[in-house]
Amino acid sequence: MKRRLIILVLVLGSMLLAGCGPAVRERATELALEWVAANAAIIGSIEVTGSSTDDDVDAAMGAREVIENMLEAEKLMEEGRKENDLGKMEQAIEKRPGDYTYRSTYSAALLKAGRTKESSDQLKAGFEAAEKYGGRHLQLNAIAAIQELDAMRLDFAGGGVTKDQCMHYYGQLSYLWSVRAYETKQQADLIKSDSYHDLSQSCK
């Protein structure tokens, strides 16, 4: 197991040390390249058989693919945020379906676009994903989703949205603050949930 961990560090080191100094990145890259060169024949067999028949090589290459997939998903979601590109957000979620923060972002963007049913579906899916990691993650997801919706406050408070959008916007905030209230036991959080529920009922 120790040897396998060392291999993973060598192969992935250059990818994960982007914030370190040039000398550290250079040495990590050299070590990774040395390992790849030493195992070139075995690595090449993966393209043919799907496995190198070497557990250590398979583990390292598999971890590398996971890291690359994660970085690509992060890039897509960041671009989706900046460009308000729903397609890129969806691609990011396809690459990392278990990342509930992605779904909070996508849900808010869908709501802003008027796709309320899909927005609610993504919010629900986000909580289902968070629940798999434990109760604490339900709270983290609620906080993330609240922040996403708060960032859109002026868009909804200033009008220019449909009644359906208005009801979903305040309805989601009411639900999210009720999740928070369950954790914090704070009366103030419960009051916020109730006030957002009232606002959802006053949408025109």
C-alpha cells in the first residue's frame, strides 16, 4: 500500500503543485516522468486491454483520470458561471454528478432562465447527493444554495419575472432556511423561512 501511495504522488504531483515554486514543480514533474518512462510498456497496454495487469500502474493511471476529470469539470462550471452558459454547467454536472454545489449553481441559473421545474429538480438532486456524504453536508448544501439565490435578489425584487419564477424563488428560500433552522435551532432562521413562504404566496 505504501508503494502505491508513493506512485500516486509521483504521477499526480505535477498536476497538483501548480501553486508551488518552479523548482518544486520541476522536480515533481521529473519524478512523474521518470515513473512513466519506467512503466511505459505497461501503461501502453492499457490502451489495448483496458488494464496494465499491474495493480500499482492501474491505480496511478486511474487516479490521474479522476483528477483530470475533476479539473475539467471545475473549468466547465467556472466558465458556465461567468458566461451564464447552462450547457457548460450541465456538462460539469455530468462529469461530477456527486458535487452538490454544482447543482445549487445550476438550479439557480435554471430558475433565472425561467425553467422552474428543472430548477426544483436540480435542487432536490443536490440534497440527495449531499445526503450521501452525511448530515453536515445537507447544511453545507443549504448554505451554498442560499448564497446562489441571494446573489439573484435584485433580479427578483425588481420585478420582470413571472409569477411562477417568483413563487419558486421565494419557495426555495423558504425551504432552504427551514433546513438551516433544523440544524441551528435558531428562531431567527425559522422566522426567515416563514417570511419567504409568505412572500411566495404574494407573488403576482
